[in-house]
Amino acid sequence: MNSTQKLWVGLAALLIASFAVLLWVGSEVHRQAPPMPEQVVSEDGTVIYTRQDIETGRQVWQSIGGQQLGSIWGHGGYVAPDWGADWLHREAEAILDLWAQREAGVASYKDLDAPTRAAYAQRVQMLMRPNGYDAETGTIRIDNDRATAMRMVAEHYQSLFSRDPTTAELREAYAMRNDTVPDAEHRRALTGFYWWAAWSSVTERPGSDISYTANWPADKLVGNTPPPSAFLWTVFSVLFLIAGIALLGWHYAVNHGDEMAPVLPKSDPLASIKVTPSMRATAKYFWVVIALFLVQILLGAITAHYQVEGQEAYGFALADVLPYSLTRTWHTQLAVLWIATAWLGMGLYIGPAISGHEPKFQRLGVNVLWVCLLIIVVGSFTGQWFAVMQKLGLKHNFWFGHQGWEYVDLGRFWQWFLFVGLGLWLVLVGRALWPAIRHGGESRSIVSLLFLSTVAIGVFYAAGLMWGEHTHLSMVEYWRWWVVHLWVEGFFEVFAVAVIAFLFTRLGLLQVRTATVAVLFATIVFMAGGVLGTLHHLYFTGTPTAVIAIGASFSALEVVPLAYVGFEAYQSHKLGRATPWMQRYRWPIMFFIAVAFWNIVGAGLFGFLINPPLALYYMQGLNLTPTHGHTALFGVYGMLGIGLMLFCLRGMKPQVQWNEKLLKFSFWSLNIGLGGMALFTLLPLGILQLNAALKHGYWYARSAEFMQQPIVDLLVWMRVPSDTLFSVGAVALAWFVFRLWVAPRKEPVIDAVPVRS
């Protein structure tokens, strides 16, 4: 068995073992998830909430944007509070105030002396933390004082989600439109869902001294402090990281340099690839990529501005027609859509380029899929507008409106439509690649990996179809992260690595055997941490302690392959300057270099900052999360999408002279703008929030009291220069692509190879 075959066997064994463990964890999440009661009853027999109330409340929450307006269990938006954390603290304080008024005759427990306050705090923990759920009857029994406090907090929320003038200032601080939930009964049901999310986060699991959410969120008032497992597995995650990087360094030192240096061609090998009709038809995909990218930036600017004005944009009541939860929905959804479209277009282009085979009706399939993508974007966005504006109703929201799950917001009908579209993409790419796989050759392993990643991309989106409208929240989160982490961050990345390896071998920058081993090794290293690393998103979503142990251990290893990618990118960059004709691919390769940089900084440094359990316990849902999110999602996957797009455009327009100055300006504007966005706003704001969470509790770090401080407004405004620079860079990229088709300039040709003038 040669080294390539051993790597294939190793990859297969790794994936089988990893997914077996991941599925086992899913069964444990299902078994140990926080119970959904049939009724919540006070000591005097009053029914406070029924299961139907809580279920309807969740439907209402999803219809108004779900995780795009505030968050539940830390996943979601950052302007409004985490509703569970906010409810939990308000309920505890309401109970304490009731006791202080009745027993000490003071208006608030804060008016008591320190020893009495400490005694009251201990007493409220003894009231709220014990598990009052009766599994036989499905009933949660509540103390009368707590029931009174629950009604007080519910009244506050019912006022907040209406147009009541008494909470108008708070609505503006939370960037909520007036009458977010116009129906009074729906508002009452919504409070039931928020209460259940809070109850799950403070109520101790049977036979345990930690809550269903592992004591998250941090709130000393109710006894929510980090569990021992968070400390233990944070230490182990750091050890695994150090060990992984050490092993990678050893492997690289031992193996790198043994391969022979490639003999670079004297002319551009890709210039000989015949551009087929279906390959040429993919151009429209890249036009859509640019359009969606620009709209995403515009919506991002509006979303950021809401943090300053709340309901308006320079005096215009924007929230009445385009609420914050909707602009954030579209902003995050477009990020995935335009990046995925770039990769889908690249797949359709590269298939016939690799095999030299144009299947029958391939161009028709490419065009039909493009139309389907447009219908999905327009249809899903329209449904989401009707949902958030409360014009759709709960009956049809799940299928045609807003599911409320960040990054997977599409209605179920549109999810199925997208799944069918991915199936069509899989067929189109697969049948174009198949002749190359069947005929073998030294590139067979790279092409096979490319084909298998294509299959995984088409099939694994089905994880987004695994939950229903009333599936338990913990299980929805489990499957949702299969899509966000495994589908986007996993198999798309394997696909991209295989594509890049093929391009570099065709350009002569890498020997095929070397590239094959490197690609398989990189895939093994990435998947070793990537599959089970999915669980680091699930530490505090009503999951058992095993999730913390496995997620912390393997998510630490996710950082390791990022360094490996950086090594390879540097080597490719050096080779890319070795011949004059390689200048034609300078900027696509530069975008790949940017991918390596942001892999290390955005995905690696900022990712590991928040991934260990103890760190994420305090940081989940603070602005340190979007620091990682922006620099990883755009820095890695966005830059990669642009680089792949540029390679395709070079092949489609081989005789067109590129405006190198425009691409250079775009490249540096995008990268500097992204860096400024993170360093001048998101990172410092996240650090301030972290300090607030450590001092006062998570509820305070997300509160209007904290988020409306002048320093926060200043940090938000400090985004403007970086955001402007980033936006100008995107416009420059759009203008560059536009000029390739409108009034292009041809390059002079020498020996049938275009050269730079």
C-alpha cells in the first residue's frame, strides 16, 4: 500500500469514527435536553403557562426574526439582550424586591444592608435552582412568590413588544420596531417561551448541581458560575492545541523539502484549456456574486447604524419598513449565499476544465440552476419580510417565512428548494468530473477528493431538514451547527482545497504527487478537529457535559491545519513570482494568501480566543463572537470565493487586459477595512463587554444600560472609516468585473500567450 492509499484509508477511518461519535452525542442531547412541561403551575394551583403557550411563544419568536433579534442561550444578535439571561435576572430581582417590601418595608432589596442582601441572594438560589419538574405529570411547580415575579416580568415583556410608550426608550435601545408583536395573545405566549429558556438555564439537572445549560449565563445572583468541567476541559484544550501544533511542526520539518522543486512551464498551461459553452455560462453566477456582495455590505451598514439610532436612519423611521431583525437576517444570509454562489460557479466551471468533457445539456443545466438560485433568494427574502412585519401569520411562517435560526433562516419550502438545487449542482459537476476519474492518471486522487467533497456539499445540507417546527430547541441547535459548521466550514473548505491543488498542479507550481499527499494530509488534519469540533458551538444549549469534553478537545485541533495552510500559501507565493506569465495569476493567488492570513488570525487566533469552554462561558454572544465571525467568514471564505472567481474570470477572458491597479486597490481596501472593523470596534467592544460580564454578570454586558454608554457609541462610529474603505474596495472589485465585459482592453499576444503590456 503506497502513501496515497494509506492516506485514503486513514481519512475514511477518521470520518467513520468522528461521525459515529457525533451521532452518539446527538442521541445524548436528545435524551438529556431540558424537559418541555405540559403545564407550569403555582402552589395555589394557578396554571401560569401550558405547553401550548410555550410552543406558540417559540413560533412567535421565530416569526419576528428569532436569533436575529437578541439571542436565546447566547446564539443570535447583539443589540437586543439575550432574552433568557435578561428574564432570569429580572425574575430574581423581582422576587428579592417582593421579599424586601414584605419583610423589611423597603422599596428594593438593594436598599438592604450587605449581610441581608447576601442572605436574600442565597435564599433566592435555594428557590430557583431546585428542579421542580415532575416527569410523570409533565408539570413544573412554582412557588407563589416566584409566580408573582414571573407575572411582573411577563408584563414588562408584553409592554416591550407592543407600542406601549412606557417602554418606548428601551425598544429604541434594542433596535425593535413598535408593535414588534401586535397580537396581545401572541405577546403573552412569547413570555412563556422566554421564561422556559430562563428556567432551563438556572434549574439543576436531576442528580447534578449544574443547570441544563451548564450554569450559563453567568449570574452570581442566581448561583450561575462556571462549572468545574469548563475549567478542566479548557486546560486540556490548550494542551491539545500545543501538542497539535508541535506535531504539525515536526511533520512539516521532516517531510517538507524532500520533494523535488517543480520545473515551471515557459508559458501559461491554463491558456490551453478550452472554454466550453457551459463554462462560459457560469459568468452570470459571478455577476450575481458581485450583486449579492454589494447588497450584503449595504445591509450591514444599515444593521450597524441601528445600534446608534435604534429605530431610525438619519431621521427616517426605517424600522417601520425594514426592521433591524430583517436587515440582520438578510445581511448574514447573503454572506453565505454569495460565497456559496462563488463556489458553486467555480465547481460548474472547473468540472469540464478538468475532464475536457462537455456533457450533453450541461449549459442548459447551468442556466436552470442559476434561475433557481435567483428564485430562492427573492422568494425567501420576500417571505421573511412578510414574517417579520407580522403579515404572514404563524400557520405558514415555518414553511414560507422566517425560521429564526441564524444562518439557516430560510423557510422550510426554500430549504427544500435549495437542497434540490444542490442536488442538481452535484449532478452537473459530477458528470463533468466523472470522465477524469474513470480515466485515472496521476491527478486521480485530487479529482476524486474534489468529487467526494461535491457529494458531501450536496448531501450534508440535508442536516438543515432534520428538525421540524416543534423539534426541541437543543436538537435544532445540534442539527443547525451541522449546516453552519460542517457544511460551510467543513466540506466547502475541502472542495476549495482540492480545487486550488488542481489549479496549482496545472500551473506547474506543485508536482501532482506532492499536491495529492498535501491535499489528503490537510483534509485529514482539518477533519480530525473539524467534525467533532462542531460541538464547541453547543456547550450551553441544554446539552450534557460530554459535549464540553469532546468539543473542547477537538475544536482546539481546528487551529492546527490553519498553520499548515499558511505554510503552503507562502511556498506558492514564492513560486508565483518565478516566471513572468505567472503575473497573470498574481491577484487570485494574493487572495489565497489573504485566506491563509485570515485563517490564522480570524479563524485561528480569534476563533481559539472564544472556543475553550471557560472563555466561551463568558464570551458567547458578546462582540468577541462577531470579531471571529467577520474575520473568519469573509476573511477566509469570502476571500477564497473571490480568489476562485478571479481564476474562472481569467479563464473566460484570456485575451482581456486586467486592470491590475484596480485589483490591487480592491485587495488592500478589503483587507485593511476588514482589519480595521475588527480592531477598532468589534474587538475593543467585546473586551469591554467581557469585563462587564466578569464583574456584574452576562445580563449586564448585554443590557441597554451598558450598550447605550457613550464609549459604545464612539466605538460603533469608529467603524465608519474601515467600513467605508471596505465598501469602496468591494465597489472597485465590482467595477473590475464589469469592465471585463463592457469595453474591455485586449492584451498583446506573443507566442499565443497573452502578456502584460
